[in-house]
Amino acid sequence: MKNSFKIALVFVISMIMTSCKKEEKSPSYNKGDLTIFTDESFQSVTEALADGYMINYPETRIKVETKKEDLGFLDLLHGNAKVIVMSRNLNPEEIKTYEERTDLKFLPAKFAADAVVFVVPKDSPKESISMDEINSGLLSDNKEFIFDGTNSSNLNFVAEKLKKQPKDLKYSIIPGNQKIIEELGKYPNKIGVIGLNTFSRPYDKASEKLREMVKVLPVIDKGKSYNADFEGLRTMEYPFTRVLYFLENEGNFNIANGFIRFSCTHLGQKIVQKEGLQPYNLYKREVQMR
């Protein structure tokens, strides 16, 4: 009888311990690990949001990994990523594939307005660039524009804006937005094409140093000049304003969706603002995101 009681007691204890272990391992928005794939162009704002989330939820560990935009999207489709950051619009076929692969509706979580900007060395006599110059220059064998690589968000977005395919554009490559700024002085007749978030942080010394090395060109469109400043982003009048958004492959409210919700709340949007970008939701009555 005593042996039977002991066996029963051991069984109950083991069941309780197993239950506790399962509970500890169960997914949650406030604990666990997450890797976010982002193009290098908006790495800074993604890392800032990840740091903010981990401060609020100390049991979470979020790693931000840089990957070209198109490759990150493929990882999401193949189940190798839970969250990615995107800027270009998906075409109908891509949206259909996303919904079929993830079994989720396509609901991009928009969180910031960023921009692609055109830069020249600080001592360049060039003061602005027109849409016509950009169009013709990207079809010229001179390859006067420098991008950070193929499959990148900057190249994708400019091609989309010009209603062209990235493969149809002619350009030079220096890997990395920061490298473009640092090496642009070696190529006085070239124009760098980078993401604004590369050096948008207003009080960051590294960003300030990068800003001192180049001149950001206003874009002339139909006789009017537009700047990639807060006003240009808020109204989206700057022609190369782009909206950053998250796509997820989680399907329930665990750490990936917890992070996305945090990024779109008031606190997350304040972090976006401190990054020198235009929050998407903080001023939703004012921001005219078309």
C-alpha cells in the first residue's frame, strides 16, 4: 500500500514538473528570443526599437540581423524568419504567395516614414538634382549613381518610383550605406544613393560625422524643390519618401507580434522620432501617407 502511495505521489510530482516545464517553454510576448531581418538602410531604427522592447520586457532577447530586403522576404516565406522590415510595395503575386505560405492576411504594420536620399561630397558644386537627371542617369552607361548593392531596399524603391525594374537600371556599387558616404570623395562625379536612417539620428556623434562628409541634394520635380526633412516626410511631398513596415510569420500573439505592437504604440513611435524619422502613428491626424 505504501509503495502504491509512493508511486502515485511520484507520478503526480512528475506531472506537475512536466506541466511547469511546458509552461516555461510556452511562447509569450514578454519573454523569449526573436531575430528580426532588416535591410541595412533601416538597421538603426530597428535596433532602437528592439532595445526599447527589451528594456520594457527584460526576459526578451531580440537580435537584429541585416539582410537585403528581397532576401529577407524570401526567408519570411520559407519560415526562416518571424519578422522582417520592408519598404517597397509587394506586387499582387507576392501578396498572394505571402498569404498562401504563411496562412495570414497581408496586413503590413506601418511604423515610420524614411527616405532615399541623393548625396555628393561636401565640396561638390552640385546643389540639387532633378527627377529627369535621376531618370536619365540611371539609364546611362556612365553609371554615375552609386547604390549599396543589388536586392537592396534603396535600389528597389528607386526602381519602383521610376516605374522600372531594378535589372534595367545602370549603376555602380559600394557595399553599405556608410561605406558609400565614406568613400564618395574618391569619386567626385558620382552621386551616392543611401537611406536617410543611415545618418538621421540628430544627436548621435557618429551620424553627425557622416553628415559632415556629404551634402544631401534637394530633388527638383516639375520645377519645385523638395527636401528629405521632417516636413518633406510628413507630407510625403519629398518624391522618395518611403513607409517602413513590418511583415510577420507568427500567426498568434507571441514575441514577434508583441514587438510589432510596441513599435506602433506611442512609446515605439517616440523612438522612431528620436531616430530622426517621421513616426507613422504618433501624428496620424497630420501625416498624409498616400
